[in-house]
Amino acid sequence: MLNQAGSRCLLFGASGRLGKLCSELMSARRMPCGSLLRNGDLVYGGSRIGNIHEVEPPPGRYAVIDASIDHGSLAAMSAHEDAKSTFLERLNSRGGLAGLLAFSSGVAEFDDALIKTEWHRCYKRAKLRLEGFASRLSCPAYCPRLFVVIGPRSFEAAATGWVDVVRQACESARVGMGMPDEPRSWVDESFLERQINAFLDAPGEARPATPLNGTFSLGLIARFAAQQLGREIAIERRDVAGWLSVPYVSRVAPLIAPEYSLDAVLSPLVARYAAGLRG
């Protein structure tokens, strides 16, 4: 198990979609988790045990699950990632890190010259640093690179382009989007959940560095939603500046478990959202 005897678990980013997934998995295992508050305080069992910015990390051994990100300004995101990195390094240096589950990003695959925004270039550097740290640990660690995650928790978060497309397609016969036919790599939430559970059960075994289930496009999702609802749909191309100058598709990771169907993931989401619109 990830949290070995005598250690406790800290979950960063519990309110986000990946954090909720991890929180559910840990609750099912009756493994309580402490949390990281926005001010940097570390709370466990309702009590403050330290602060991520303090020089000395809290006493004891901790398994850390990092599912957090600051989507604010470049400065805010950089400060958040730097603080987490420094905390983990300090915790590990005194032997207090019992295990690490963290999430990298597909952005780490792409050269800086292909990345259009400074925010994403900085985010890439933070993720590469996290991957490097995880690879050097002697304790159990898993830090998968994630491309687009598709599933019910992501849909509820409403924070990504494919979610907006599904909702538009359910609400109107016209859907606006940029680059409707550009492919993107995706992973099913349930497949990712399976990998996390496998890591929690057997931390020492090899796991896919980049879990993938296929590719999709926003136009494909819009047409699928319309088909599910039994109507035609018109796609309006919008001039949207993407953050990457090439398709967001993994060029190095093999396709894993292609039996995970995008249609099977989307169908209940479309049906539930459309039913909600009907009242």
C-alpha cells in the first residue's frame, strides 16, 4: 500500500477533478487524507500540522498525493509549483516521504518552440522537474503524464474544451469551436482510476508512463452528441488561438487498452445533461 505503516497521507488539490478521483479512491480504502489549504497550511485530522512554506516540514512520515494546480496568473502558478517542489524535497531529505502519487502533463512531450504561451512553457518546466524528482525517489512513486482526461468528474468540473462542446451540442443545433478536426490524445477516467488503484495495491510494479486510450477531435464529439439526440448539427469555426502549434497528440507513448470507447464514456454524459435541460 502507498501509505506504509506509521505514515499518513496528504492530498493536495482535493477539490479538483483529479483530487476528487483520488479522494474517492482513498475513502473507499478507508485511508484518511490530510489536505493543503490555499494559504499553505497543512491540515490533518482537523488540526494544523504545518505550512508548506515553512523551512521545517511537519514531523512524521507522509505519503503525498499531488493533484493540485493554480490556474491563475503565471506568477501564481509558478509560486504554487515552486512551493510544492521545495516542500517535497525537504520532506524527502529528512526521510519523511513514504510515497508519492503525482500527475504530470502531456505538455512535457513538446519542445518549447512548439508551445505558444509562456504559461504553458513554465508549466512544462514544473512538470519535468516533478517527473525528475519522482524518478530519483527510493520510496514508491508514480507520476503519469496525462493528456485530455475524459469522464464524469471532468465533465462536472466544466474546465475543458470538450465539456463545453458537449454542452453546446445539447443546448443548440449550432456549435462554435476552434480547430474542430484537430486530433488530441485522451485517457478514460476509469482507465486512469485503474492505474492508480494498481499503484496503491502494488507500488513497486511498473505502470504506463503515459496512459492513453486513443485520439478524438472536438468536431467528432459535437457530431456524436447530436447523433445521440437524433438531430443535425452545424459546426461554426471560430478563430481561437491555441497554446500549441501542433496537435496535442502523444508522439512517443503507445496506445494502451483501446477497448476503452470514447462513445461509451460520452453517451451517459450526453444523456444526463440533455435530461437536465428538459427539466
